[in-house]
Amino acid sequence: MTGTQGHRWWHQGLQRLQSGLFAAAVAVDPGLPGLPLEPREEIGRTLVRHFLTRWEENGELTALMRVGATDPAAADRMQSVLREQMIPLARRLGHEPEQAQARAALCVSTVLGLALTRYVLRFPASMALGREEIVDWLGPTVQRYLTAPTP
């Protein structure tokens, strides 16, 4: 196999792998519409627990994050979760459309930041945290994003 043939073979294999990861990731549904909003003062902790469970039970979410960083279609899928599930969740909590968008984006950035460092990049400090430690740290932040007065 010549260098050009080897490069083409490797590139085609990479494209098939990315395509398979993307196909699996597209089927991912974080299941936010049915998330209970009561008690209201616990919604941040409930949301963080929910996402931790989803990340730990479903490797496709990790694949979606990996592919989403470089593939526009996968990034769009991740954005659709924000549009179709997180923004409506913020609206269910009584926020105006502009506030719901900003609040949902902040929640997603917090959860995805943890997911990136814990499940994709596997930072030792992120991986060392227990589930309830993560809930204790991130829950109040997500709660503030969803329910606090506008700064």
C-alpha cells in the first residue's frame, strides 16, 4: 500500500467511525420534558443528578460531545437539546423567552463543562468527585441560573 492509499484508507476508516458515533449520538434523548419541577428549590440538584445518570448510563452522550466539537451536524444535535428541552424547561419555571434562553444556556454550559472534564478528557480531579459531591457543588449553581432574580 502506498502512502497515498494508506492515508485514504485511514481517512475513510475515520469517517466511518465518526459517522457511526454520530448516528448513535443522534438517538440520544436526555429526557428533560418529564423532569419534575417540584420541589422548586431542588430543581438544580434534580437536574444535575438527572444529567449524571444520563452520562453514566449512556456512552452515546460522550460520543456526541466528542463528535460535536468538530462535526457541525453533531453540534446542531447538541444545540437542539438546548432548544427543544432546556429552554422549555426554563420557560416552565416562568421565565420570559430571552431569559429562558440565557438561563438554559448557562445550565447547559455548567453540565457540559463537567461532562467534558469527567467523561471525555477524564481529568483526575473531576473523576475523583463522587456523585453527591458533584450535586452539592453544581446543584446550587444550576438552581441559581434557573430561579434567581436576574443579576
